Amino acid sequence: MADETTAPAADWTPAEQVIRSRRTSLLVDPERAVDPDLIARVIDSATWAPNHKRTWPWRFTVLTGDARTRLGTAFAGVGESLGLDPKKVESQYTKYVRSPVVVLVWVTGDPDPVRRREDRDATAAAVQNLLLAATANGLASYWASISDHFHAPARAQAGVDDNHDFVALVYLGHPTGQVATPPRPEPDVVWLS
Ligand SMILES: Cc1cc2nc3c(=O)[nH]c(=O)nc-3n(C[C@H](O)[C@H](O)[C@H](O)COP(=O)(O)O)c2cc1C
């Protein structure tokens, strides 16, 4: 749904239009698979993020089919053992089948704290690239967090070791509708000359 923040403006480039039209949306058809080549393509776009020292710190796990249920079941098991809110535990079983594709994004941990911070910054930029590439290719996307309790079971499901920090869980799918656009406040900018 175009509005004053997403409607094409005469002077917006196609890239700017994609940036503005990307929305966090789970209005997707869970039964409609996404072509694996398209998933690979948007992940490839992620890797074009800027990266100080060219450490290429990002890692991706693509979950489709039953792998999504296994993730939620692992989370539910941990949630139950920790005595988390039963409603929250129950929701884990079905949460990740709401979209046909779930991508987990990890950053590898560097021992140097500065490098570690910059690698995480680069990986966040990579996630945004992934979302924008999905938007440009007609897919809906949704960047979600997971509770800290679930980082370890997510690593276990993904088969990545403890030296991987969780950055994002991204739902991807073919859209079935459009969500409202949250308005942006004016940027807080100081101009110096
Ligand atoms: C690090 C990060 C974590 C996020 N985690 C969640 C989340 O767990 N649940 C959620 O509904 N949205 C999450 N979001 C998405 C934001 O809610 C969303 O970007 C914001 O509402 C603005 O909407 P827009 O992305 O459509 O412009 C997350 C975004 C970022 C950058």
C-alpha cells in the first residue's frame, strides 16, 4: 500500500524505492515455497555489505520444511525446562512454520573486541542487504530476535559452534498482503561547515 513515505517520488532512484518499500512483514503464504536459487541470491547480496579488514564474518543457516519445526521444538524444550511462560513455550512449536523459509544469521566471534564489534556491525549491514534484495525480488521479509535462552539450541540446530553469535532470524516468503508503514521521525542531523 503506497503512502506518503513509500509512494514513488520523481527523484527517488530504484534503490531508494526498494529501501523505502521494505517492510517487516509476516503476511506470507507459508505453503508457497521460495525457489532455492532466489534464497541463494538474496544471501549472496548479503555478502556485499561493507566489512572492515575483510573478515567475511557472516554465516547463514537456511531452514525450510521440517527443519523449521525442529527449531521450534528445540526452543520449546528449552523453554519448558527453564519454566518459561507456557504460552510462550507452546507458541514455539508453530512459530517458525509461519513462513516457508527461515534464515538464521550468525557472526563468527573474533578474540579482539574491536574486531568483534565491527564484525557484528558488518553482519547487521549484511542482514539489511538480504532484506533489501528480498524486497527487490518481490519477497516479504521479517527480521526477528530470539530470546537469549534460545541461542544455544539455535546453534545446535544449525550445527554451528559456540564461536558463533546469533544476529538475526529472518522470515522470508511470498507476500499475501501489505503491512502499514511505520512513519519515520526526521533524522537527527547536525550539519557542520
Ligand atoms: C535487531 C532487530 C531485531 C528485531 N527483532 C524483532 C522482533 O523480534 N520482532 C518484531 O516484531 N520485529 C523485530 N524487528 C523489526 C522491527 O520491529 C521493525 O524494523 C520496525 O518495527 C520498523 O518496521 P519496518 O521494518 O517495517 O520499517 C527487529 C529489527 C531489528 C533491526
